[in-house]
Amino acid sequence: MAHQPPHRDSPTGGRRAGGIAQRVARLWGGGDGEAVSPWMPKDARYPRLRGLDVSAMGLARQSGLYACWHLGVRPQWVRVGAAMDLGAAIMHLQQHKEIVGYDANGGLFVAWAFLPAAELPGAVAYLAAQLNPVLQTLIVVGEIAAAATGTTFVFPPGTHLAVPPADKSQP
């Protein structure tokens, strides 16, 4: 099943994440209480990708992964990626013509998670397989390639099961 992108301002709609995602998130939180997500920003007020100041957010020279999505009439996951320098990779992504094209329809939103370099290829492979982003084949300078098989990683806050999108050919 495909997962829907998170809503920008209300990531869980008042519901707690369930199933494997909740259990994985608890590993990050280290307890039996409310799951703590590794995804940023912590307040879940996701910024627009093209307006994100990577320096102000502390992304430069940090290893991690990102997920970006489009909201609107046809919400969809757009891209999942990882890099040793998350700031540089996101800056390259911000200038990509396919990404700029989304500005006419409200732009893209982004979330990111800091993660050790050794875990990045597996996490990206898992998220890409589960979320099925429409521009996953886009080449972004500085990114780490996904592993052949994924390693379970918690989804960005607010995702929920949904029917797969009917047509991914149009942004």
C-alpha cells in the first residue's frame, strides 16, 4: 500500500501512529511512552522546500535523509534522498528544474532526519519502496545511492495508509 504525504500543519490529525512505524519510532524515543520521531522540524510545521534556509536549519555538513511531498488536489510523495552533506544535497535539489516546476502548484514541503552515514542507503531504499515517490529517479548531486534492500525506518509524521495513486506521470 502507498502512504499519503503528511499534512503540513497537523501531522497526525490527533491520532497516534500505529503498527511497525510506532514501534520503530519508540526505538528512537527509548521508551514505552509516546513515540519520538527522528524527523525534523520537531514541531511538524514543515517548510517549503524551495524556501528552506539550510544554514539556518543546521543541515550543512550533517549526514541524513529527506522526504519531500506535494499537497493540494493530488497530494503525492515526490522524492526521498540521503547525503553525507544534507545541506548541499537539498540546495542542489532546490534548483532542479523538475522541483522548480512544482512552484506553480503550491510548491513542495520537506522533512529531514539526521542519521549516521552507514544507515542512509538502507533507510532511503526502504522509504522509497514504501512511499513510491514520483521523482525518485531524479539525479541529485551529492546524494548517496539507495541500498539494494531496505532497512526499516519510521515514516515522516502524519503518514497514513491509503490506496495507491492512480497516475504518477503528472506532477
